[in-house]
Amino acid sequence: MSSTSSPRILMVIRLFDPWLGGTQKQAHRLARALLDDGVDVRLVTGWWFRGTRQRETIDGIPVFRNHTLWEGFGIRGARTFGGYVYILTLLWHLWRRRRTYDVIHVHGLSYHTFAVAIASRWLHKPMVTKLANSGGASDILKMRGGQHLALTRFMLPTALGNGRFVALNRAVERELLGAGVQRERITTIPNGIGLPVAPGAFDARLHRPPRALFVGRLHQQKGVDVLLRAARRLRELDPELAVAYHIVGDGPLRDELSSLTRKLGLTKEVEFWGERGDVPSFLRDTDVFVLPSRAEGISNALLEAMSLGLPVVASAVPGNEDVVEHEREGLLFPVDDPESLATAIRRVLRDTDLRERLGRHARRAVESRYSIERVADRYRALYRELVDGPTPHEPDPMLMAPTTPEVPRPR
């Protein structure tokens, strides 16, 4: 590699297409933005799903899938063993392809990070690991608990002992420090999204009935049950408001949440849409976006809503607090508090000036701090530093997260 060319990047992610979650979306967006900027990027993942090809190009991104013994070989019930096989096949891939990359970028902290940390030391290749979550969904807690694979608690010291780390928010940074990672090895870079070319002027007039939207996985972490209980409470607080709730996404709690909807008597107000490929159309056709998560890194759906100038109501958890300043870009409410959530939704829907102001500031915040182009620039600087050593630079305003005041509870 010449001193002026960009380092060649090998991205490693445990799961990728056809699995589609927040981590996968961010890896895809970043790889595509780097390719558009002339960076050589390739992506390596596991071969988990029967019917997928071992080699393919997705949106211009070269993708290679390493054997896992699950689905790729058609052996059902062997997924646990497949994780250990993936460690070995990933190590082999990293060694065999060692002359084709300069930096290894790992998405997520898990057993694949353990494999990369070993290869990084053997091959003297710099690596950077981006953690996805903090709190109850913390990557570090999942490794300590063996959530993805048994024995990962023994792999954790090796995974944390090498390279640089990207923290999405301050809580992730604190967890890394608490796990023994030196502060100088931690860089804060948020998630990024592609900005709508022409978001249009936000129409603060309400639909009839007013519409509230959630987009995300139907999982305990996302707190959709809190939204349903808030919907019931809001109906009691303001019967004339008659809000329609659109739930976009799928997951393991689909049946449980449907049952709760019936139990709360909300079948006329709440509609479950499942996985959709037209999420932007839902975002453009709603009045308030709601994210009641119990834990977040930085939510893609939240950024996408804000990029369209949509007023948002979100739980006051790390990640959401890093993006939204209470009463400026949106309203924050205490986690697991349906009463406060109901009050916040009612405020937004009953106050036209508030909706317009929150949406305007939300759009500006995304433009200034969370565009995928700005995020890609930060990663390019980090890759260059890993290869050539640090260089002096001015602080990036995109990393100056808002200071969130205490979230008031309803009286």
C-alpha cells in the first residue's frame, strides 16, 4: 500500500444478508459509502443459511461466507458446533487472504471478534471492533453470558485485548472502560444514514385519526409492550384523540404482543404490519415516531425518522439520549413508564407548534452529525491512523453529542 492510497478494509460480521438487523444495515451502508469514496472494501461473514451463495456481490460489496456446519452443509441441529467451526474457517480465511487487506473492521463483539483478535496478532494486522449495544443488550454482557456461543466468556479477554474499539455512545464507552479497555483505544463514532435528497416541508397537520409509528424488531429490548400499555392509558387520558398505532417489524414476541393488544382492548387502534420494504413511506405518512426501547446503541429507525423531520418520542436510555436532546429534537420519557410515554405522545399530537419545532431540529441534528458520508470520513481517518499512526486533527462536531437534561416525570 502506498503512503497516499486508502487502506484496504476487510469487514467481518457474524451475520449478514439475508439476516437483516441494525448491525447489518450499518455495515452495508458504511461499506457502500466507502466504496463510493474509492476505498477497497470486502466483507466476510458466516454461511448460515441454505440457499445463499458462498461468494456474491451485494450492492457492489464483495461478500464471502465461511462454512459454519449450519444450513451450508444441511446439518440441522448443529448450529452450536457451527459457531466453533466458523471460528476456524474465519481464521483460515484471514490467513489465506492476508495479502489482500490492511485493516480488519469487525462489526459486533462476539466469538468472531475472538478469531479476528488472534489473527490480528499473528499477522500483525490492525483491527477495529465496533460494539452494537450497551445496557441489557450489551455485547460485553452477551459474551460473558455465552448468549451466542458457549465458552465465549473465556474468549472475551482475548477479544478485548487487541486493537481499537468504536463506541456508539457514552454507555458503550463506559462498559469498555469497565472491562479494562484503555481509554486511548476507544473512539466514539455514531451510526450513519443516507439523508433524503429532498425531505420536503414537514406537514404538522394531523392525520385523521392521528398516527403513531414504531419500527423495529418485536423483541423484549424494544419495549413495544410499553407502547401498547401507553396506548391504553392515552385512550383513558384523552378519549377524543383516538390515535392509530402502526407497528412495523417482526420478531419472537409477535404472538405475545398480539395477545397483549387483544387483552388491552386495542385491536381497533393497533395494527401489526410485519416486515416491510417500504418503511420510508410509513415514516412519511405518520404524525409521531415512537421508540420505547429498554436498550439501544444508536437506532437506525430513530435516525431515519429524524432525517425526515418527524417529531420523535423515545425512551431515555443511552443511545437515544446521545441523539435526542429532550424538548429539542424530541421528547424523552423514563424507560418502562407507560404513563410518561402516554403523556409525551399526547403532548406531541395536541401541540402543532411543538411537532413542527421538534421535527425541524431533528432534521438539522441528523444533517450535522449522522450522515453516512460524515461517518465514513471518520472511519477513513481511523483506518489511516491504524496504519500510519495518529495525526493531529480538530475535534469533529458530529461527535459532540447533546447534553440531556433530566427527563421530567408527569405530575
